Amino acid sequence: MGPIRQKIALQGMRFFAFHGFYPEEQVLGCEFIVDLETEIEVYSGNSDEISHTINYERLFTITKSEMDIPRKLIETVAHAILEKVRHQFLAVKSIRVSIRKMNPPLPGQVENSLIELIFNR
């Protein structure tokens, strides 16, 4: 049997953070929702060792540490998350990071803005 692609994901991680282009956004803060998906190849489902998969506790820690650093653009935050995951988990075949900024400061009613990055090895 050939390799199987296994997805390990955290969906709907909620953070209150201080990202934003405008100075008041960096002072007032806002709610963000982050989804992070990874895929690896597995050759057997018989292993019950966390070292044979992607530890989603580490994925959360990476995401939280990057969300804690105020930046002007959520694109920059998403890129930093993707790069850290890519370098810490060399077996990962693909990574998808999306960040939604809830209630962005626009002159109309908008539920959220979204940035998504996708990496394939």
C-alpha cells in the first residue's frame, strides 16, 4: 500500500490581538479566528506514537506566539505561522493558514476580512 495523506488541523482558534494597519487598531485590538491545516504522508496506521504525526498542541503554540506579536498586516502574521510550521515539521507536505479579522473597520457592515496562505512541498 502506498502513502496515505493525513490531515491534522485546528479550526476556529480565537484570539484577541492587536493587528491592524491603523494605529487605533493596534491600541483597541480585535478578535481574530485562525484555521491551520497540515498534511503529511503516512505509510501505516498502526503507530500510536505522537512522533509519527503532527502534534496539534505545538501547532496551537506556534499560532498563539505569532498572534501575540502586533503587526500591521494579517498577511504577515499568516506568513510567520506558515514558515514556523514548515521549519518545525519537515515531514509536512502542505500547510494552509487562514486568518479572519472579525468586524474590520470599514464604512459598512462586514462580518470579517480573510487572508489565506497555502504551501505545498
